[in-house]
Amino acid sequence: MKSKLFKISTRLGKVFAALAMAVTISNVNSTCVFISHQPEMPAESKKLRKF
């Protein structure tokens, strides 16, 4: 039972990591409509920009 739970948790971890990366890339390449509301982006996320 422990090995099945470990396999499921690692698969879910990989899915959530990929989802977090996709959301981060989407946020880096877009801007907020309300300029005063746009938060400061971390320095590590600037290397994911496509332009």
C-alpha cells in the first residue's frame, strides 16, 4: 500500500509542478490591464520571458 501511495503522490507532484510552470510562463509573458495593480515579478521568472 505504501508503494502505491508513493507512486500516486509523485505523479501528482509532477502534474502540479508542470501546471505551476505553465502558469508562471503565462504570467511572465503577459501584463496586467491595471498597471498600478501589477505585482513585481521575481528575478528567476525573467529568464522565462519569450520577448
